[in-house]
Amino acid sequence: MSTSVVPRLAEQYNKEIRPALAESLGRKNPHSLPKIEKIVVSMGVGSAISDKKNMEDAVSALTEITGQKPLICRARKSVANFKLRQGMPIGAKVTLRGARMYEFLDRLISLVLPRVRDFRGLSDTAFDGNGNYSLGLSEILVFPELNPDKYTRSQGMNIVICMSGHSNDDSRELLKSFQFPFKRPDVEE
């Protein structure tokens, strides 16, 4: 008989963030409040066209970062200028939900983003109009799980946080309540 451990951010959302959001947004129905539905972590590996080992490294890195096996994305069309044929593997992605999603978000906020070189905060305008937030990391070695000796080639990744709040403002409030490190408007670049 095993008891499952509730992630720290999931517990914080249920006990503190959800009631505070209901009060600040003026809503009584808990189902109308914004919540995080999934996080999609993806890597485009264009260099896999010439070297298959780069794709294996990307899949291995995504597996270590997320704890889940990635889906390999293949080319939809052939492009002669890029020496790309239809069906060739050119990327990988992982969709995180539930406990793994909250654990990944916790590590992203508390461990990974502070390790980014010259980090001054995330843009609070990177929403898509439907309340989903996107960010890109230019280097995957900011994740502490990865061994820098194994992953020598520089590789970036994209992270999309999909939320149920159907407006950018609701989703921005949700991420701020999770202590997301947005740029402060009073600090000039």
C-alpha cells in the first residue's frame, strides 16, 4: 500500500492560490478559475539530418529533464534546400500533466531559471491570446539533472504552459501567484 505524495505547488494551488484568485477575480465558481492544464517541453533538432546521434542526445536529455519518454516529431514535407525528406526525425516533445507537471514547474521556477546566465526576469507579454505562456531556453545545461560531460553540444528548448484561463490577464495572475519570475516594470533595461 503506497501513499502518493502531492507536489508542493499542487498543494499550494489548492490551499492558497485558488481562494486568493477567487477573491481577486471576483468569481465564486471554482471551475471558472484559471489552472494549469499541461506543460509541453519541446526541442527542435535540425542537426539530426546530418548526425543521428544529436537526436539520440536530445531524446536522452528530455527524458532526464522530464522523467518521461519523449515523442519523436518527424518532418511533414520534403525540403530539398535543407536536405530534409518527409518522415525524417527532426524534433522531440514531452507533454506533462498532473504531478509530473507540478514537479517540473517547481524545478523550473526554483532551480533552473535562477541558473540562467544574465537572467533579468521573464517577459510578461509572451502569452498567445488564449492564456497560454511560452518561453525558450537557449541552453539545456541549466537543468541540474544533466551531466555537462555527456551533453557537450549546445541545444535549446521551448516550454509552453497551457492554462484553462481563457484570457491573458487571468493566466498572468495565476503565474504571478506561483511566484513566476516576471520582469518588474520599474526596472529599465
